[in-house]
Amino acid sequence: MNRRETTEAREAREKEYEEDARRLREFAAFAKFSDDDLRRIARATHRTSTSGPWPLIREQTPSDACYILLSGEAGVYVGSDRIAVVGPGEVIGESALRRGKLRNATVTTTGRAEVLHIARDDLDRLLTEVPALRETMDATVARHVPKAAAADPS
């Protein structure tokens, strides 16, 4: 019985990974990724759902993970000023994580949302194994960091 539960749990997890990879494929940022690349990313993540507003990242805290927004949207705040709203397919929190700096903004879901959580060590490994992910994150950093830096007076 216990072995069967373990097998069923493993099969359910693999099914979830395949679903996450399929969903990533729908976003322009991940369109050029191979199926194998998307599966690697999905296997390295943990899917989380929120039922309402939830802070994913808090300004001026150490970075330990980044996120890929699967559904919903999130507001990006520096202090109390909302500087951006990001939607599905966006990578969130990668800049501070890759640079080893404190977070320069707070990112809070605005309602129901699903995100893929990627821990620091998993991201480091993925950036080596999946060159397309490094390119995507470099492009995301180029779009996001100037906005946060402009709004941050320090």
C-alpha cells in the first residue's frame, strides 16, 4: 500500500511537471525553449497558488528565490509607490537573486495567482543547463531593473 501511494504521488508530480512545462510554452518569453528545457525548469520549481493578495518578495530583504507568474498579476512597489504591474509569463525577483543583493522592490499578487517558485540553488543549476533561460532572465532584468532603480532614491 505504501509503495503504491509513493508511485501514485510520483506519477501525479510528473503530471504536474508536464502541465507546468506546457503552460510555460504558452508564454512568448519561453516560446524558443525546447521541450526538454521546459521540463527541466518545471522539475526544478514548486507551484504555489494564492487566493488573494500575497507578497512574494519584500523590499530590502535577502533574495533566496525567484518566481515565474503562471496566472494572475502582481504589483511591483518601491516603498508605497506602485511602479509596475506584471502578468503571466513574467519572471519575478531574478535580478537581486543573481546579483546577490537585497530586494529593491516588494512584489505582491493582486488577487488569485499561480507562481512557480525557483530556489537559488536550483536557479544556479538551471542557468548553466538551460542557456535560453539565462537569455530570458537577462532580458527581464534589462526591463525591470531600470524602473526599480529610478524609483529607489538610495
